[in-house]
Amino acid sequence: MDYLCLGLASEELEYVDTSLRVIMSVHVGLNCLSLLAWGTEDQKQRYLVPQAQGQKIATYGLTEPAAGSDARGIQSVAIKKGDRYVLTGEKMWISMADVADNFLVFAWSDLEKKKERDPSGISAFIVERGFKGFRSATLTQKWGILAGNTGSFTMEEVEVPAENLVGREGEGFKIAMFALDQGRYTVAAGATGLIRACRDASVKYAKERKAFGVEIGSQQLVKEMIAQMESDYQAARLLWMRSGWLKNVGRRNTRETGLAKWFATVASERAAGDAVQIHGANGYSDEYPVGRYYRNCKGAVIYEGTREIHKLMQADYLLGYRTDRPTRCELPAVEHAQ
């Protein structure tokens, strides 16, 4: 399966429900592809292989109670003691926090650089659920993606073997950003599936529901909303597919993937709002799926880079304030890609 197939799978999964795509995004996009690029052969055999076989579930731990968009604001620390690192900290808003077996965790390994907010002091680690001092919990008060597990985990002096350091010490921030490139790609493709779900549900309802003696689909303002969904769907699909092609041929795609994620998620929020509007009072009921689409879409406009962060990124690229420098490890290209 190449990266375009990963995008297609993400789109189809979210066409059904966002929670299904989230599993794919976190397990494959954020965790497995990061280990594929940055992991040692030993780590790949111990963790990536069983994860790829579905024997183990994996997730990603960057966000903390006081650190979301500001990734340098994390407070988790990793103190080197002999052949181990001792991790202490708390992670929040973690998909599959209460069900995953393996966690790709980011923490400060250089406390002097932590004081300076120098990201080269952050390292990445593989943490197993069974490690002593690890505890997780489920977040019960969220109002979207209800079929998926979201929660937190706490590390109280968790001893992690040195061989579970991913990449080199101090490369954690680069690995975290690399992971987001892959996660954002699946989010963009998934949001595209949600737009399509909104479009199809709206078309069906607009042809069934009658008002003033005619199908509501014959009303121009309803047509406008449906046409916007189609325009957004086709544009979002082309954007994530471009990113998938760039991944296939081994080209850096942070800029293109960020644009795809921003456009698709914002468009999905618009499509879901309009789908509820087209359904009228019925859209405000769980009898129809569009209310679920509306609750689910909002998360993707926030996680893995808010729409505001992505706006700033795209402007910075154009203004020359931001450029993507090569990283030591890159996502492997697909051999058959042209």
C-alpha cells in the first residue's frame, strides 16, 4: 500500500465515521510512519512489525495540559540514569490513550535547553503501557468523535530503556514535526471524506423533503450550499492527493500537506454546518447523521495544527519567513511511484 492508498483509506473511513479515521491517523500516520523513518532496526522489529500486523495498537504523545500549538511548552522531562531514561510528565488529549499498547512520547532530555525553550533539547521515546509508573485515563466530557477513545496519560518516574530512544538525543522536536506531516495528511484525506458524507446526505434529503409544494432541492439557496460542498470536496481531494504523490516520490511535502489539512478541515466544518441547515430541525436530531458530522468535524480544525497555525505557515512560506530544511531521516519513497 502506498501513501495515496493510505489517503484513500482515510477518506473512506471518515465517510463512515471520524473515529475510524482517527485510529488510522494515530496508529499509522503519527506513530508507525515515524518509526519507519526514524526507528532503529531493533525498534522496528520489536514495535513496528507487531503494530503493522495489528497485534499492538500505537499512539502519539505530544500535547499536554498547558502545551498544544506551543509544542515547546511541554513540561515532561526525561532524565538519563545509566542505561535508562526516567520520564515524568502528563499528556492530554491523546487519541487511544486508554487503549493503546505503545506510545511515541516527547520530553525534555536537556533541562538547560528547556529553560531556554530550545527545541533541540527535546527527545522522543517509545513507552509501553506496561512500564511501571504509567497510568492512563479516558476523557468522558468531549462532545465529538464519541465512538473513539480520547484521554490522558501520566508518567511517574517511568524507566525507559535507552534503546527506546527514537532517533538521536535532541531530535525529538524534529521527529514530532515529521510525525505531524504524516498525521495531517490522513486528517486532510479524512476531512475530505466527511465533506462527501455531508454532500451525499444533503442531496438525499433535499430530494426527499418537500416544502411549499416542491422538493427543497429546487430552492436556489439549498442548491448553493450543495454546490459549495461539491466544489470543496473536489478541491480538497486534489490537495491531499498532491501531497500523497509527493510522499510517493520521496519529496518533502510539509507545505503542501499543511495546505491540504487546513483547506479540507475548514471546508468540512462549513459542509457540516450547511448539511445541518439543509436538514432544518431534523439536522438537530440524532435521527439523521449530519448532527454527528457537525460534532465530529470541529476536532480536526483544532488538532494537528489549528487553522490559525496553518494560515500563518502558508503566509510565512510565501513571505519567505519559513523554509523547510532537510532532516536526517525522511519518509521512504515508494519504489513503483513515478
